[in-house]
Amino acid sequence: MSQLSLKRLEKSFSEARIIKGIDLEVAEGQFVVFVGPSGCGKSTLLRMIAGLEDVTQGEIVIGGKVVNELPPVQRGIAMVFQSYALYPHMTVYENIAFPLRVERLPQAEVEARVDAAAKVLQLESRLQHRPGQLSGGQRQRVAIGRAIVRQPKIFLFDEPLSNLDAALRSEMRIELMELHKRLGSTMIYVTHDQVEAMTMADKIVVLDAGQISQVGSPLELYHKPDNIFVAGFIGSPKMNFINGTVSAADGTTVTVDLGALGAIALPRSAKDIVGQPVTLGVRPEHLQLGEGAFSLSITPNIVEHLGIHTVAYSTLPGGENFIGLFEGAPDIVEGRAAPISFALDQAHLFDQAGLAIY
């Protein structure tokens, strides 16, 4: 059963359509991440689910009930924002307890819920401290605790780690994943960071200009992107793209002319595409030094030695930027040509509309 259903959901501000007819099902207990570039509508979509933005068209269904007209407090959701939004004059205990005070719950119930949340978030020793005495990660845990005590059906996170430094972000990602396992609650998380999406999500929703570009597990999006937008957005460094033209296609093999790089024959079922422009995609981490199934020569203009791997940046004869990611410290230097290759089953192919050709 779906915990959350979005049906033909739209949002407009005057003449500007921000959310353009979204359909989505979120199962109970899933960790779903909305990801996409700035301005794609992911935070607006989250705020609509929370009840902080009105719905222009469509329905939001939570637990089988249409909630379009319900205020946030009656939707069974709790939201954690990018800013901690803590009350500086209150202790950690009172910050966490605040929503329960608003609901006028009995003191015994307040104490039980706050103590339980503090134990889950490892804040027991900090309950009498004020926010100014806490680290950034501890403050974010207090904000999450304030959401936990409400015992919501769905947790909503709007880029909650954006204000933290890189090391602390990594730690908090792990803490949120462990929290999800302990609580078993439905969580929807918004981020522009595809690394966060790949490491945290059961299901990723990739948004582009107010529409869903693809929905799937992290590995589904990585290995089988439906379109060139998802292929370029998921993965770091981003996928390399090489422009070409189909020179032959017989229903089992598509041969692509890559100009000065030669021709590549890929196993594909397409037939009626001879003469059409296409784009070949290959991930930087799928490249290897030396000859292989398909080989080309690159001359790096920048080489980054990062210990665990080496990144080489170059430009192809057709003007495309090209990145290679190699394990360890291989013999590759700036300004010197190097042969590289990749396996045919690791290549992606997209038509002139940007859709994947399988």
C-alpha cells in the first residue's frame, strides 16, 4: 500500500508553471530522495506535500486520504528544514518538547517522547544545554528530534545537511540512514547533491524543470539511465558524451561514426535510425589505460592525483570535454598522449531527443 500518492500534481506562480503534472507513489517505510539541479522544483514539491504551498491542480494522498485542504499539523507529517530553526533561549529538552507543548500533551507523555527521541539521537547528555553550546551536527539532531517526538507518518527533509562541512555531512548521512532503519518510517529527502541521493535512497526521483525525469533505485539510475539528463546528473565525475552519427543499424547492432575517433558497433535493437545524430556516453570510472574493445587516444591537459585514484581531463578532436578516472597512480601525465579503452557493454547510447537507445 502506498503511504503517499501524488496524482497529476501541478503548481503555478502566476504564469510560471513550477510543478508540471507529477505522478508518484511512495510505499510505507521507503527512504525516497528528490534530487535535481537548482530550480527544478524539488523543494516546492516537498513544501506542497507538507502543506506549506497550495496545490494548483492534482491531489496529494497520505494514508489513503486526500490532504489538499488540510493544514500541515493535520497531515501526519514532520519537516526538518535546512536551517535548524532552534529557539536559542530554550534548552535542548524544551526545543524537542516544543511541538508537544503546543499540542498540550500531558507532562508524562512529553517526558517519555523526549527521552525516547534523545536516546535514538544520542542526545541524553545534552538535554540541559542550549543550542549555542552544541556543534552543527548536534543542532541538526535536535531539529530531527523535534520531528521524531511528533510520531509522524512521514518525515520530510529539505536539504538538512547543506549547512554542515564535508566531514560532518558524511557523518550525518550515516546517522540519518541508521535512524531510518531504527524507526522504519517513511522519509522523503530533498537534495541537489547526487552523492547524498546515491548513498541514502531506496528510491531516487530525478526532477528536471518541474517534471520527473526518472524514478528508480540508485543502481538502476546509474546503470540504466532513461535519458541523457539522468545519465549526466547521476555519477561523479559526470558521464562523458561524444557526438556521432548512426552509419548502420540492423536490429541487433547499431554502428556509430564518431568522426576522428573511428566507428563503434554496439548491441542495440534499433533499426530505422541510420543517418541520425546520436550521443555516445561512457562513465569516467569505466575507462582503462591501454587497448581494449574500443580504444582511443587522449592527451590530458590536467591530471589530478588523489591517492586512491587519478583524474585526467582532456579534450577530444570534436571539442567534447573528456574525463578519465583511474585507480591508484597510473602512468599518465599532462601533455602526453595515452591510449585508453572501455568495454562495449559499459557504453550508453542516446538518440537526438536525448532518450536512451537499448
